[in-house]
Amino acid sequence: MDIATRRGPRSSLCPSEAARMVDTADWRRLMEPARRAARRLAARGQVEILQRGRPVDPAEFRGPVRIRVVRGSDKLPPAARHAAAGRDGEN
């Protein structure tokens, strides 16, 4: 969530980016846990899961995805809302 929040609601990240930040040598084993975490965050309304730039159902997606913070989400923790607003140029 921290990576997505720092990028803001206009950017997205691949689950592999998060996995590589945790373990650069053996990141592939972390891909499914990263995708599960994205599904949980999407179910809470904190992120969107995208395929080809469009939101997809978190329970149904298969294949390559990207993750994006939901703009203006009141479900984000206060620090995350502030960071996302700062990256987006809003105050």
C-alpha cells in the first residue's frame, strides 16, 4: 500500500514491484502473496486492480495487473490520504 500511496491515484504499480522491494533475489515466490494483498485492499476500497488500464473485479482477474490507489478514498488511513493528495498536487 505504501508504494501505491506514494505514487498517488494517477499512477499504478505492478505487484512484482512490491515483491522485488521485499526480496530482490527471490521475488517470484512473493507474487501470489502480493496479488492476494491487492485483492484484500481492493475489497476494502483502498485500491483498484487494473488490466489494460481499466478496473477489473478483484475476485475474477487473471493475468497481468496493475494496482492504483483509489482517488479521494476516505477508507485510506490519514497519512496515506495526505501522501496521495500531495503526489496529486491537491491540498
